[in-house]
Amino acid sequence: ETSFESVTGKKDNGDYLPLIPASNWNNTIRTEFKIKNWFEEGFASVNVNTTFNQDNVSGFETSSNGYTLVNLGFGGKIKWNKMALNVSLNANNLFDKKYIAHLSRLKTDGIPNIGRNIVLGMNFNL
């Protein structure tokens, strides 16, 4: 799955509008699988999200550098007796890229967005 997002906005005088997000290219490869009778609805995914430089800024904004983030995901449903446990493990910003999003409210203070983030999710019904 792939998607590309781009927004351009100009005033009547040709100046750029403020707070326009940077163009973004998002690519995901996902596979789904089953392991015998104990692991169902399994999935594994790799996501590469590229945000481009934002140089088309208004008079009171500063430009922003582009960056690429890599994310991994794995999960599925573990069946045990009559119970089912949904599990997922995600690694976001896998390479711990230091970046500041163009529309971040903390950009002017030089505070970057979150670094590597590992998320383990589990849920089950009683």
C-alpha cells in the first residue's frame, strides 16, 4: 500500500499560506498468515514514511527539513484452550531518527518529536 499527500496554498498576492504540512510519501508492505491452530490472523508489516522538506512557508514561518521514519509491526491472535489473546508488537521510528515535524508546536524551541518507540499490546475477553 502506498500513498502520497501534498498540499499547496497561496494568497491572491502569491505568498504562501501559513501552516501548510510538508508533502508526505507513505509505503507499507504487509503480510498475513496463520500458524497451525494456535496463531490466527497473524500479520507482519514494514512501513517507510518519508516527509519532504517544507520550503514553501509564509512570512512568519521557518522552513523544515525532511526525514524518513521506518516502522515495524507484528501480531495476531493466540488461541489457548477456549481463550483467545490478541497480541501486537510495534517498533516506531526504528532507527531513532531525530526530527521535528513542520507543524510541531515545539519546533520554535528546537524540541524534536518522539524517538524510537516500542509498543506491546495485548487484549482478551473474559
